[in-house]
Amino acid sequence: MEREETEIDRLPIDLLAYIFGFIISFTDLAQASSVCRKWKEGVKQSLAQRNSMSFAGWKMDDDSTTRLVHLAYNLKELDISRSRWGCQITDNGLYRISLANCIGNLTSISLWGMARITDRGVVHLISRATSLQHLNIGGTFVTDESLLAIANSCPHLKSIVLWSCRHVTETGLLNLVNKCRKLESINVWGTRVPVNCFIGLLTISPSLQIKPPVVLLNAGSAAILPVA
């Protein structure tokens, strides 16, 4: 005996995709996708229409994250920050994500607190994110190698967060600011960069906003950072 068609079964796929676009739980989307072939296509179309995707608050791994990002063709903003549950993303995951069609169109990426990634994964991702304007890699263990990739690949970068990136150096920062001439804001709180470096950054880009604010004394002869 055939199952009687319900009202929702009569909806066109594009309308299903619109409805699924309101679902923020990736677990719920996965369950909806398994209902039937039509719903699966509706979920795929809803992901393809998304401009923003955040995995903060969800327990994701390389496989699940990569699969979703590859379906999101129109993505502009990607947030895979570490949260309370933690996104278990590795360098391998970042490499696989970097192959997605949307990466070249991303304007914002956040990898905040992703302690399991290194320069290897970040360089793969950033090297293809040529439209990037905002980047948050605070709380990671990246070095000047990542900053070099950013400097060479992201000419449109406007802001970058390097909060507590203790392995970046003065050389990396100077190279970044020198090449990313559209850079407006840089957060270096918690880094181990000498204070005199910030005078050099402002010499290259006088309008650059440095966080925490750099206080210049005696007409630029010295600089101090506020004590938290």
C-alpha cells in the first residue's frame, strides 16, 4: 500500500530549500536530508544559497565540515572557530576545505582558537582566499609563514585578529602591513612583538588601527602598550 502524499510532499524543491534555510542546526539538516530524495535535494539547495556559515557551537570534524562547505557555493563568510564543544578541524580539514568552489569568494574567515591547526593548513586555505577582507586567526599557533601567505594572497584584507599568536614576529607583521595596503585594523593583543615594531607599522600605514591602542610619547620617540 502506497503512502499517501502529505501537504509538505507537494511543495516544490525551491520552496523546501527556502524553508530549510531557516534551520541552523546541522544535525537537523542531516536528518531532514535522510527523509527522502526530494528533501535531500532541498537541503542541498538551501546550503548552496547560504552566504554565511558558522560552526561555532557545533561539534564538527574534518569530514562533516568539508562536506557542508563544498555544498555552499555562494558562501561569503565562514566561521569555524573553536567553541565550548570545539570544532575538531585539523590541517587536513583546512586543505580539503580550501578546494571548495566558494573559497575564492570568501570575504570573511574566522579560525579563532583552533589549536589543532598549523601553518600548513592555514597556508593552504589562505592561498586560495584571494577576496578575503576580514580574518581572525587569534588563539592559534601560526607563525610568520602564515602571515607571508596572507600578505601574498590577500590584497583586499581590511582587518586581521592575531590575538595571542605568540609565534608571529616583527618581521611577519612588517611584511603583512607593507603588502596589504588596504589593511585598516590589526589586533596584536597578547603577542610577543617588541613595542618598537608598532612604530614601524604606523610608519608604513599611519591610519592603521592597532589593538590594543599604541600610545606614542615624545613625538614618536617611544611607545608603550596599555597594561591589562
